Amino acid sequence: MILKRIENILFFILALILTLTLAARFFGVETFVVLSDSMYPSFRTNDLIFVQKIEHLSKETLEIGDIVAFNRNGKLTIHRIVELNDMNLMTKGDNNDVDDHPILYSDIYGKHLFSVYQLGLLLQPLILIVIGSLFAVYKISFKLVRELRKKE
């Protein structure tokens, strides 16, 4: 009985995480799993990062110290702004010794909102999570309906 309850709780948590992650997309917030410790101690490998997508960016919307996600050679990188000028900006990972190459403002994807420690571990096997979440929603809905019927 206890094992079944733990299973239900875990499925509920996975379903909730997936639902919140997908719901955030409606507000222009994307989630990413950190793949390296370049921003340690701000965040670590497998942390889940929430980034507010920025459609129209200007120099005035950014400040030195902001953490931004930007496109570099076809992949997304999340580093801190260390220098701004009229044409481009410089970023650097908190745990890196040297600055990145300059990037254009048009390369900026969005600004870091917050991160959740190690939550990315749960999102690694994405297909398993989707299947598990759908199963969890089914089980929870079925149990809720059954409990509501008992109370009537």
C-alpha cells in the first residue's frame, strides 16, 4: 500500500513538472537543461533553467551582470554579460577563465529568469517522462473521480 502511494506521488510530481514546463511556454518562457558547469556556482549541470524569450531586444533592455541565452554556432549558450557596447556584447561563463567571443544583440535568445537545482535530471529521458506523465494524469484523474463518487 505504501509503495503504491509513493508511486502515485512520484507520477503526480512528474506530471506537475511537465505541465508547468509546458504551460510556461504560453508566456514566452522556455526551459533548458544545463549541460556544463561553465556557470558554476550560479547553476550546475542538470539544473533546469527558465529563460524569458525576448523578441525585440535593444541595448537598453540589458545590463552588465544579466544572464542571457544566446545562439552560438547553432547551439544555445547561457552566460553572464560582462561588457556592452553599441555593436555587440561580451559574455562569460562564471566558471570560465576567459570571455566568450563578442556576440551581436540579434544573437540573444532571452534572459534567465530562474533555475531549479538538478530538476533537469528528471527531464533527461524526455520520452519516458511524457509517457509517465500521461500515465500519471490518467491514474490521478481516475482516482479523483472514484473518490468524488464515493463522497456523493
